[in-house]
Amino acid sequence: MAMPALDVQPATAAGGLAPTEVKDRIFQLDVLRGWAILGILAVNAVSFAWPFQVMMSEAPPPGSTSQADLIGLWVADVFFHDKFRTLFTLLFGVSIFLVGGEKTDEARGGLLWKRLLWLGVFGVLHGVVLWYGDILLHYAYCGLLMMLMRSWSARRLLWIGGAVTALWAVVASLGAWGMANLPAEVAAQMEAGQPPSSPQAIADAVALYRTGWPAGFLENLKTWATFQLMFSPFLIPVTVPLMMLGLGLFKSGYLSGRAPIWVYGLILVIGGANLAALAVWNWQDTMAGAADPTRGLAAGAAGAAILITLFYATVLILLIRFGLKPLVGWLAPVGRMAFTNYLTQTLIMVTLYYAPWGPMWFGQHGPAQMWVVVGAIWAAQIVWSPLWLSVFTMGPLEWVWRCLTYGRWVRLRR
């Protein structure tokens, strides 16, 4: 999740922005952050509701054969998967600069260091106790690396971060297309070597979670440890360049709506074309069943998810730039409480799916039913966030995080 940008000082704003522009810039970041925090739940839902084997296999949950389930799966894959985690990461790179300032600012650098360390503590507790899919710990140590680049110029950040990100997108797209077009005998051999995700293995994992704690707790702990040791470190070369790209977009004025209009137009055309192609090809693939009629084109288009992320961000930025704030303003309170809302999503989903005090829906919901749950949580957070902020200056967990960072009590009520 993205670090709340509440400590920014006008004097350290990138690109020499005047103090009168700071409010609009922060508003735009809050809108983007709110969009990201809501969208990520749609992606994470399956990992709350089913064992990790389902998520890793990239196949529909067992029994998801109804038309409603297939449409729900298509919507998640096309419009949400890999688009909102990417936006989170871009914004986190911006927050590293907003909180820590220039590398020469030792006081704010020290504050950022403590802030990231406490974020890591939250991440460990979140992953170990509640949900193996935690991203906070990963962001904490990637943020420590990003601290070294926070004073780079916009040009340098864009060139290096953008080039590495583009390289990974090309690798993902070509790799997915290539895997879909392997000779039949090679594909069979590779499939035989994949980790087991058979229906029986999934059913056994579901039964284990549904016994409650401690069995469910220990299974979550084992999965979290596996992810931290085997997957998370290898994502650092992906995550840090995305943070660099995000900060470069901020310093260049793109995220504050100050870039030339033709640049926004170019991103809209390229990103929109990729989204349209992915929607068509993924629909064909989803409705076809086992055989992929697109011969890897759907998976290849999905590999360039960063283009769709930038498309989403550009649409929101332009709506604000052209005076249509009311259309997106409802996202800003959600974004201002991103830390609270992210962890609240976990608490709600864990309670509903595998906590012993909840209804134990684990392994029972297909994509269509999960969308109902996701929509209900969205509605609750869209309503809850502005109500809370009408009385308090920040979210409750943002307040705890800030008190720990500063080592003293911070005023919460307005």
C-alpha cells in the first residue's frame, strides 16, 4: 500500500512547485491512492477465499463454471489484476520523497528510516497473524533501497525506472506468449513439473483452513514464510524500478496534471488500446475453456499491465485537471486512510473466510460471490472514510504509525 503523504513540506516539493499548488497535488495523490486501495481488494479476494494453490495456478476456483463466475473472473483479470499493485508501487515511490525529502535532509531522512522500519513491523504482524499475502514488509525493505535514489532528477528516474519497467513488461508479454505456443510435448513436460494444484490438494487445503485455528494459523504462517523466502526477494528488481518511475512521474509534474496534454493523450491511446485488446482476447480465452483460441495473445497483453495502470492514472488526473473534481473526489478520503483501509480489508476478509469467529466461507465462493463481498467492503470504506475524517485528522492506524515513528503522542482529533 502507498504511504500516506501527510508530512510533505512545500519547500521540498518536486519541480519547484509554488505553495498554492501543494493542495491540488496532494489531492491528486489521495485520489490515486484511493483508487489503488479499492482496486487491490478485487485482486486479493481470491487469496483470502481460497488456498494459495488456486492463486498460483491462475485457474478459476474449483466449481467456478457458471456464466456469472466466468464474467467475474474476466472482470478481475482484465481490469484489476496487476494494475492496482503497480499503482500502489508507483505511489509508494512518491511517498518516499514526500516523507524523507532530499538526501541532504538528515532529519527527515531519519524520520523516513524509522517510518519504514515500523512499516516492516506492521508487515510481519500482518503476514504472520492474519494473511500471507502481506505487501507491507516487501515495501518496507524496497523503500529502504529507494531512499538512495530519492534525490535523483525526474529525467534520471524516468529513464532508469521506466526502462527497467518496460523491460520487465516486454519479458512478461513475450514469455507469456511463448509459453502458450510451446510444442505440445514440451508443454506437457513443464506442466508435469509444476507444484501440485490438483482438485484433491485444493480440497485438502480448504478442509485444513476450515478447521479453524491453530491449523489455519499454521498453514497461513507456512505460506507466508514460503512467499517471503522464495518469491518476495525476487520481486525487488521489479518493485524498486516501479517506485523510481512513480517518483519520476511526480517530479516531472505528470501526476499533478502539469505535463503537456499530448503526453497524456499518448498514454490514453496506448494504454486504452492495450486494455481493449486484453478485454477482447481475455474474453475469448475465458469463454473457450481449456484451449486458448488467442494462442497466447491474451496472456501477452496482460504482461503489459503497466500501460493500463498509467491509463487509469491519466484518466483520473485529467478529470481533476479539467475541473471535474466532484467525479473523483470521493476517492480522496479513502486514499487519505489507505493504511487503515488496507488492513481493515484484511480484518474483514479474514473474519469472513477463515477466522474461527466468522462464518467460515473459505473455499465456498466463486468469483461472482466474491464480487458481492468486495463491493460491500468498497461501499463501507467509501462511506466510512469521510465520516471518520470529518472528526479526526487521519485514520486510526495512520495515527498509530505516526506516533510510533515520532516516539510521542500526535494529535488525532480535529
